[in-house]
Amino acid sequence: HKYSREDLDKALHALDEGAYGMILRAKGIVDASDGDWLYFDYTPGEYDVRRGNAAVTGRFCVIGSKLNEQALKELFEVE
């Protein structure tokens, strides 16, 4: 899936809603819709998104408790 900055902002903001578990930290690399790559770091109530070098594949890691893994996969559109 390719993300616009707005798509990624929405997904990261949604992590604060509690539907995905108690998230302490998340980070990842996703393919941007403009051909670049977006790197992100998330902590509760705050996140940072920046452009980075091309990666072979996108990935993300979420650390927390009582995580709803299926909902996280759907949020980030992982198959």
C-alpha cells in the first residue's frame, strides 16, 4: 500500500484512540504515494514523520500491551 502524508497522519493519530491496545511505541517505514518513503516514530500523543531513503519493503513495529493485531494490520492495510 502507498501512503500520502495525510493517510499516515490519520493512521498515527488513530493509535491514540485506544481501539488498538495500549501502545507505548510504534515505528516504521512505508511507501509514499509520490515514489518516496516515509519513516515514522510514534509515542502516545506525539509522532514524527520524515522522508527517507528507499527501502525494499515497508514495515512497522508496535510495542505495547493488549494489542489488537488484526485491527493494526487493517489500519496499516497489511495483507
